[in-house]
Amino acid sequence: MNPPQWLERTELLVGAERIERLRNAHVLVAGLGGVGAYAAEMICRGGVGRMTIIDGDTIQASNRNRQLPALSSTDGQRKAEVMAARLRDINPQLELEVIDEYIRDERLEEIVARGYDYVVDCIDTLSPKVFLILNARLRNIPVVSSLGAGGKVDPSQVCIDDISRSHHCRLGKMLRKRLHRLGIRSGFTVVYSPEEIDRARVMAVEDEQNKKTVVGTISYMPPIFGCFCASVVLRGLMEGTGDVVSAPGSARAGGDETAAEPVKTDDE
């Protein structure tokens, strides 16, 4: 089947066979904030034919410095619905499921059990983040997880690697500890930055749902994380290999035959 006209430039780059793989794929994106909304849009623009998006939040003025759906005209609207409209406008043939709710525990398990070709974790709350990754890995669904983009300003330090090799990221440290207790030490990809955060840029809050602190952010860093997540998904789907980063003990992506070991750093 010939791709639609709007995918002609992508087909020119990657070829018809890879375009067809993307069009037949189903991707779940959980979290539509600064990282997740950009990941979802790039995945849609990349030609993925079926998507499920999840977010239970509303757009606030404070989102406008970094979040794709946040405009003065969308203040107070539901993030999932605003993003759904954008994605359908990009690809009117997109098969899209919209889950406009905060998800956790049994509900997360129920959603993941439906089966996907890739799961994108852009959740910024630890417990549902852990539970989403756990349930995807139990079903052998490839996962890419975004770690902390807040407090970072240097895009050159953003990395794509296996979770076991992530380091100097506070969210990554907490995530690894929780997953270690569940028997997961490697086997999924993360996007992270080891750039040190100035703790003076972290503020305690009382009126934020599921958050005790907020950290300062700059316009371009969450979108970079989101685009990196999308690249992992699109490349994995096009090549039919799932994860684009090798797990420890195997050759790393890119042809390096040296076995990669988990990183041990002072943030452990």
C-alpha cells in the first residue's frame, strides 16, 4: 500500500518497507507533559499508524514554557484531548485511543495487557513509572523511559542507554533501586542527562498533585528528551529489533563488540 503524500519525505529517507512497519505498529505513550507530548507528536509524524496516549492532567499557565499543548488559548483544557486533536490533525487516518486519567496499579496492568509494539514512559511520578515499566517488561514489550529533564540546560549531555548504565540522575537512581527490588536491573532504554542539578533551583510545593517539589525547566530540554525517546521508538520499529541499545553483557549498539557492564557511580 502506498503511503499518504505527507509521508513521502520519510519514505524517501527510510524506504517503503520501514514505512509499512511503522504504519502497522501500535505505540503507547504514558504522560503528555514537557517530554511526552513531543515524543507522541514525533512518533505520529514518523508514521506510526496506531497510538494510545495517557494523561489525566489539565493545562496550566506554568506549562507554557516547555509543553507542546500549552498555549494561552488552551489553559484549563485537558492535555490528552488537546494532544489527541493535534495528532488526528497530523494524521487523519491515525487509530488513536485516548485515556484521560491518572493511572496506577491494576489499571496500569489492565492497559499494558492489551499489547503494544512499544511503550514510551514519560511519567514523572515514581510509583506508576515503576509499575508501567514492570508490566511492560513482564510482557516483553520494548520500553523507552525518560528520566529527569528538569534542572538541566546542556543538550549535549543528553544520552540514550540501557537503564543499568544511567548515572548521576536522581530520578534514575530512585527508579533503579525500586526496579532492583523487583528483579529488573537492565533490558530497557532510558533517555537521561548526567548534568548536575543546582539544588537551589528545586522548590518545595504543597498544591501540586503527586509532587512534593518542582524543579526549574528551560524551554528546549524536555522537547529534546521527547525527540530522543521518539527516535528510539521509530528506529526500533523500523529495524524490527525493539530496543536500539544493547543490554549489559552483549555488544553495544553501533558495532562495539566489547561487553558493556553496568555503571557504578557515587549516585548508587
